[in-house]
Amino acid sequence: MTVSLKGNSTWLQVRRYWELLHVLVARNLKVRYRGSFLGVYWSLLNPLIMTGLYTAIFGATFASYYGNSILNYVLAAFTGLVVINFFSASTSQALSSVVGNGSLLNKIRLPVSVFPLAMIAANVFQFSVGVLPLLAVMTFVNSKSLVNVLALLFPSLALVLVSTGMGFLVSALYVFFRDLPYFYELVVFVIWLSSPIFYPAAIVPPQVKQFLALNPLSPIIESLRQITLTAAPPNLGLIWGALLSGIIILSLGWSCFHLWRHQFMDLL
């Protein structure tokens, strides 16, 4: 009987959390795209424009690393850009989510973790209906394989895990350090510059590459490109590296958030 009551209580808590998450995600999307003409598809505009810019500047130089194909360089730059854009947008929005809802948390008892998670989930929805279908079409045209199309889910999942872990970490740190957004802009810039987005990883000197390997987005970008741009079967080593990166960052972020959250209410 006691076990049954505990099971029902846990189920009610999970259901309540899910319903609250659904409400917050819907609210975030409505506020973000109220009066917008393209809605979630604005998320494609930035990477498409930046891809065109990178291609005009670097396309002829780096095309030799992509089978002497400008088109392949375009696709490679686009995949890198959608990864860094998702990471930057979702984590930057998650950063202020706890502090931004401080007044609400002081009035109503709510699970604090739902606020950064709602920001990440809103961007996941945007990615799923905007970017992912385009990546799937690109992959099928290049590989002619449904296996490769389905394999896109693995580096995409790794990207969500990394972003969620970082979102938990920075949202917790912002409660204690209110000047964090200025520092985090620099962190995102370093991650962007150290990720093989507009340049191929092959040009990086070996002595520098060992430091760039610490970048959690690099294996995700490399795995996504291997699946999208080649006709070869998905590289399981790259997929595992991307997922391992996501698991490590998520574990670190959630552990710090869980460890510090009992101090939040004194500072909100």
C-alpha cells in the first residue's frame, strides 16, 4: 500500500512537471513570435545569411577539403552554423530564466529546474520544425540512405544534451554572479571560434587540435557533417564521441544546479 502511494505521488509530480513545462514552452514561443511573419522559420535566416557570407569569403579557399565542391562547403558551413546558433540561443536564454522568474518563485512553490529546461525545449521545438527537416533533405539527397537520415537524431540529441547541461550551469551561476552575461558572451565567442564552422578541422595544427578537442561542440559538428555530407554509413565513433560529450556536460550542469539550488531563494 505504501509503495503504491509513493508510486502515485511520483507519477503526479512527473505529470505536474510535464504540464508546467508544456505551459512555459508554449508561453515562450508565443512571446517570441507574436506578430512574426515567418515564426519559427526565422531560425533559418541567420545561418543561411552567414553561410552565404562565409561561402563568398572562404568558399574557394576551403572547397578543396570538401571534394573540391563549393556546394559541399556551403552544406558544411550551414551544419556548423545551425549547431552553434542553437547552442548560443538556447543557453543564453536559459541563463536568465531562473533570475527572471524570481518573483514568481517567491510567490508559488515551483520546481526551479523547469525554467531553464523550458527555454531549451522551446529551442528544440524550433530546431525540430525548422532546421532538422532541411538537414534531413540534405542528408537524403547526398547519401540516398534513410539510415543516415535517421542517424541525424543522434548528434542532434547530443547537441540538446550539451545545451541543456550548459543551460543548467549558467542559469545557476547567474543567481550568484549577475555580471555573468558579459562573461558568457566571451565564452560563446571562444566556443564559436574553436569550432570547425567556417573552416575544416583538417587545417588546425596538431598542437592546437588537442586543446580544441575540449570543445564539446566539435564532435557534434563533425558527426553531423559526416552523416549529412557523405554517402558513407554513419560513423559510430563520431556518434559516440558526440553523445559522450553531451552526457558529460549534462551531468556536470545538472549536478551543479542540484547542488546549489537550495541557495537560490535567498538570492532571488
